[in-house]
Amino acid sequence: MDYEDSLERALTETPEISDAAERFQVPDVDVRSEGNVTIYENFQETHDRLNRDQHHLFKFLQTELGTSASIDDRGRARFTGDFKQSRVQSALDEYVDSFVTCSECDSPDTRLVEERGATVLKCDACGALSSVPEI
């Protein structure tokens, strides 16, 4: 069997792999008000799914919402103030665009790494390095 035959057989037997962007689903934020506090119920699930450090995501959301906040013993984020779900979702979407999705290939298979003293987004799919904003 020559190379071309082997290649053809391998391509026909390889299963279709869905696009990385299709298999990646950012959880919808689940927030509720409790007095003058907005509780982000599924914060832990969100940072796990995004594969990001909870404190990095937390700091970004706190800055975007312009408020003080804390993480409780159940892993929920508690933001001082009454924030609508759409506002928190918008901030999360901004985080995903800036710190999760590759700017070159739109893959979510990325990580934040230190390069020459700066944090950059490294894509495991295409190898691209992208700058990320400071929080």
C-alpha cells in the first residue's frame, strides 16, 4: 500500500470532529438579588468551564461591574449592588472575548501564560500568542 492509499484510508476512517467553538458553551449566568447584593450562583461552574483561575475571572467581573465583591464558602460570587442578569452576562462575554477565545482561530483551547513579564493568551490549537488587557 502506498502513501496516497494510506492517507485516503485514514481520512475516510477519521471521525468528524465538531468545531471547537461549537463544543464550547459558556454557561449562562445565574444571578439573583438578595437585599443590596447580587449573588452569582453558578460562578464556580463558570470558571471551571472556562478553565480559568477563579480569582482572575472574579477580579475582572468586579472591575467591569465597578463594585466590591467577595467569594463565599459555597464558591458563589457576591457583588455589592443590584445587577441585572444581562449586565453580568455582558461582562462575562467580554471576559471570554478578551481572555478565553483565540483572536486568530476563535478556539477556546487557550491558556494564560507569562511571556517576558507580560500575561498573554496562548492558543493550544494554532499556537498563536495574543496580548490581553490588564485588569
